[in-house]
Amino acid sequence: MEPILLIGAGGQLGSDLRMALPVASLIPLKRADLDVTDPAAVDRALATHAPAWVINTAAFHRVDDIEKDEHGEAQRAFAVNAVAAWRLATACERRGARLLHLSTDYVFGGGPPGPYAEDAPPAPLSV
């Protein structure tokens, strides 16, 4: 089976996916293993593991702290949730790896209950 890189493996969703995907080819990387905001580290991880798939669950999501932004949390959230996700997508594209990026419904403005389409326009109501 081709390698699957699980980024954010130490978080709640990443931990759940580790349990749900008990395959030998799963390579779990926690925050201590990979700083997603470091483009060189992301490139090294993709070069080292040569994954066919990358599952990205890394996120900065302490909503209350981000909204208060007393210590630059909003900037850190943008760096992890937007910039790093984009860089990861482009790095995967360069290497031919498929990316499954899991995000939050907080990027949408609400509306009818139910799942959002992949092309639903973002309309966040807060930082």
C-alpha cells in the first residue's frame, strides 16, 4: 500500500483518524514532528516519506483566543489555517501527492444545516 502522511496526528481529529485508519502505510506526524508553517520542513517531510496521499488535519482553532488576539493568535491562525494549507497543497502538487485537507465550517457564514459543497464560497463571520 502507498504511504499516507497524516499531518496533525496529535490533535483530536488526527488522533481519531489514526485509530480509524490502522494501516501500516500510515505515517502520523504531530506538531513536534512537523511545523506546517515552515515550508522547508514541509518539503523535507514530503521528500522523506514520498506519500501518495497527505491528510492534513493541522489547525489552529482556539476560537476564543483568536478572537481576543491578545498574543498574536489571529496571525498564527492565519499562518496555519490558510498560508500553510496553501503551501502544503502546492508542495503536494509538485510531488504528485494527493491532498485531503480537512477544515472547519467556521469558514462559512452559516445557513441551512447540512454539508457544504467543495465550491461553497467562504464567508466567515469572525476572525
